Amino acid sequence: MWLPGALDAYLGHQHGLTHAEYQVLRWLSMSEESDVHMTQLAAGAGVTPSHLSRIVTRMEKKLWVTRRSDSGDARRTLARL
């Protein structure tokens, strides 16, 4: 049994989230800052930036996270619990 697959099955059945969603929530909760740049979040969660975008979109619909443009650099996006 491959561990991430087993975690996906367990988390999905018990809590309604994927392993990748869990990793994103974990990374956001452990961050010392309230907002995390999406590129840093993708690296920390171990997913590609495009995969993270889809994950965060799902999580926004569940009202678990929000995202906004970085006021200091409009090219960057920030995520927050």
C-alpha cells in the first residue's frame, strides 16, 4: 500500500479532504505569518503551482481558505486560513 494513497482514503472517508488539501492546511497553520505566498505554499505542500491553484479553489468553496493579491507585488497571490 502506498502511504499517500492510504492517507487520501483515510482523510477522504473520515474528514472529507484529500492528502494534498491536508498538506495545504497544515502548511498554512504552521506558518508564522498569516498570509503565505502561493509559490511558497506549493513548495511546502509538495504540489505544483497549478495543482495548488485547483486545491485552493476547492478549499475556497468550502470556506477553509481565502486568497488575495499581494499589495506589495500584484503579480503574487497570498493564501490564508
